[in-house]
Amino acid sequence: MKLGDNIFGWVDYAVFAGMLLISSGIGVYFMWKGNKTTNDVLVGGKSLGVFPVAASMMATFMSATGILGVPGEIYLFGTQLILSRLILIMPFITFLTAYFIVPVFYTLGSCSSYEYLERRFESKAIRAIGCLLYCLTTTFQMGVSLYAPAIALTQVTGLPTLVTIWGTGIICTFYTTLGGMKAVVWSDAFQSIVMTSAMVWIVVKGIIDVGGIQQVWTDNVETERLELVDFDFSPYTRITFWNNVIGGSLAMLGSYGTNQAAIQRYLALPTLRGAQKTLWLSFLMYGAVSALTILVAMVIVSHYRDCDPIKTGRIRAADQIFPLFVMDVMGNFPGIPGIFIAGVFSASLSTISSGINSVSAVILEDVIKLYGKKTLSEKKSVFLIKVVSVIFGILCMSAATIVGEFGNIVQASIMVFGLLGAPMFGTFILGLFIPWSTWIGAIGGLSSGFVFNLWMGMGQLIYRPFHVMKEKDYVDGCPELYANVTGHAFNLTAHNEFIQNQLDRTYGMA
């Protein structure tokens, strides 16, 4: 079976449509119950519980980028990027966020995290720049999150990618606009259950097919996929302990500590202690789902050990390997492809709905109320939030049509945060932990950081560096497929010479 074949049956369509209908129904339900104030729409009336908010945070930050991108990342480069962040970074970041950052924003009580920057540096310019960068960052990250599952749906239905992007994007915008924060959180909680159930079902079947967990472990050890740290100091090495721990710590602290979507969830809890409990529970949930995703990747490595689907032309990129694996292992079971696609889209929709809601809060608090009419009735404020939600839903779908140019989806997600989010995160850290800093230093650091990151990011897009992949997967088990694609028999010696030539060229240029 090759990706792109239309293998969705009516049961699969029914399962997928059921997930979308339930999510939409949650939005309609909370609209019917009443979203009469901005407090209801943006922070759920400060009445939400620990479990649904924790599940919502987990689903938002896992996203379809993690579900589809992590197996592809591990298949090509090994576990180091994902595993070291999970084990070495997340516990520390959760502690730091829960007890040093969350209390600051919870005490402030503002729906916008950027109001803190204005108060801290006594500068409206800092607040305005923060608002602008956040809107840009979130729009592109929502685009990445929507693009990833759209690929998967296209591959199993034959529908054009644009149709899947705009169709599901419109549904997500619909229930987010109607139901506000309560719809976002409870639909996320429901979608997290769908996402996790789909992955458990698939990985159990995959382990059975390859001969058991011991065989999975053996194949991954022999193909050198299992890595925790690499202490190499070379700047040309793609992932090392140094760039992963430092960069990963900053990225996660930005996501959980100063991200607008996270802060709104903390404010949705009735007490500070409840917000801190939510963060710890979210960490445990995220860790469990991340471990499951790593296991999925290991099973995929074992399954395709002797028949690499990239070399044989069955897929064009590693991001497509998880959908292919599902089709190979469970494609003949009615409804299973539908559950898988529903799970992937569940992860995506939670990220997008959270982004739309948080951007609406920022636009209302940092643009409309700050530079427009100072006093707005609750009715007019709620109406404006819904208008902004629709606008950014459209922008999200537009962004999803162009993110394919950024490389694999994990790389794209990291790049977007690095280009736009990292300078803003640095400004928050400056204000929180450097008491003598002023607005002059904040604007100077923010501007120079953005320009430097833009230069680095554009250089990577233009010159596209070569990275060594794990070349332990061959086509011994399917030489006829490889011959059909390439027109010649597989020659391992020639392939290894090609890799060595690429390495020599890379280090020679450096």
C-alpha cells in the first residue's frame, strides 16, 4: 500500500466526523449556557477544574507537530532531541514555572501577559511589540499545527491538502468563537482522550506484529536510535547536550511560563494553588504521552528495519512515516484509520483553538482597549473577541498553506519559536529576574535578538545545511521496490560513499 491511496471507508469517515461534531457540539453547548462577559470567554469565569485544564495544556503543547513529527525525527536522527528534553529539562522547568513565574502572573490577574511588560518597564512600546510578535508567532505555529494533520488526512483520503486545511480549520474556528475558553478546555480534554487512545491502540498492534517489545528494543539499539546525550562541542553537530538543554530549556520555559495561552489557563483556575497543581499534572500527562510517542517511533524503526519507505519511494518525507505505518499495520481494520486521523486532528485542533482564544485576548487588551476606546460594554467586548477569532482563524489557515517550505514539521515549529518567540521570551526573563533592567535595555535586546534570529533563520532556509541521518535502515527485505524506484539494485557501498562525500563537503565548507 502506498500513501495517497484512498483507503478511507464509511466507518472511518463516520469516526472522524464524529470527533468534529462532538467538538463543535461542545462549543454550541457553552454558547447556549452563556458567554456574556469577557471573563467568561477568556478565562472561563475562573471556574474550571484542575484535570480539564491540565489535559488541555498537555494537548495544546503536544499538538499534531509532536504526534507526527516526533516519529519522523527519531526515525531520521534518533531519540536525543526528544528524550533528553523529557528527562533532563521538563522537571526543572515545571518547578521553576510553578513557583517563580505563575505566582507573578496570577497575582497580576490580567488577561494579557503583556500588561506585565508595560508595568515592569513602564513602556507601552514594549507591550505593543510583545503583542505584535506574539500574534505573528502564534499564527505561524497554528499554521504548522494545522498543516501536519492535513498531510495525514490527504494521504488516506485523496482529498487535496487545501480542502483538508480549510475544512477542519473552519470547524475549529467555529467552536472556539462560539464557546470561548470553556469550549477550548473541554474540547481539548475530550480530544486528548481520543489522541491517546488512538496511539495506544496502534502501538500495541505494532509491537505484536514485529515480535514483541524485546525485538523493538534490539532493533533500535542495533540501528543506534537510542541516544540520551551527546557532549560534542562542535557547532556543526545538529543536536548535542549543550544546544538541546540550553535551547530546550528556554523553549519550554517560554511555552509554559510566559506563553499567553498557558497564562490564560492558569487564570482560569479559582486559586493559585490550583494553577500550580494544574501545571504539575500537565507535566505528568505530557511526559506520559511523550513516552508513548517515543515508543511509537521505536516500533516504526523496528517495522521498517529492512525496508526503508523513504528509499523505496513509498513516502517523500519522514513526517509521513507514522500515517504509512498505521495504514500498513491496521489499514485493513475498518474504523482504525479514522481513529488515527481523529487522534492526530485532536492534537492539532487543541493547539489551534487555544491560539485563537489567546490571540483574541491579546488584541482586546493590548490593542483595542489600549489604543482604541478605553471603556467598552461587555456585550461589545464579547462581540469584538468573536470577530478577532474569525480573522485569526482565517490567518491560521492561510499560514498552513505555506509552512511546508520550512522543512520537517518539528524543525518548522522550533524555527518559528526561535525567530519570533525567543526574543520576546528573553524580554520576560529580563523583567522577571533582572531587577535593575530598564526599558532601554529591554527594547535594545528585543530588537537585536529579533534581527540576529531572523538572519540565522533565513540563512538556514536558503542554504539548507546537511545533517547526518541514521543510515542503519536498508532495503534488504524489499529490493524489488527499491529497484522500481531507482532503476538499479541497492548498492550499500555506493550509498555509504555518498554519505561520506556529503560529510566531507559540509565540513570542508565550514
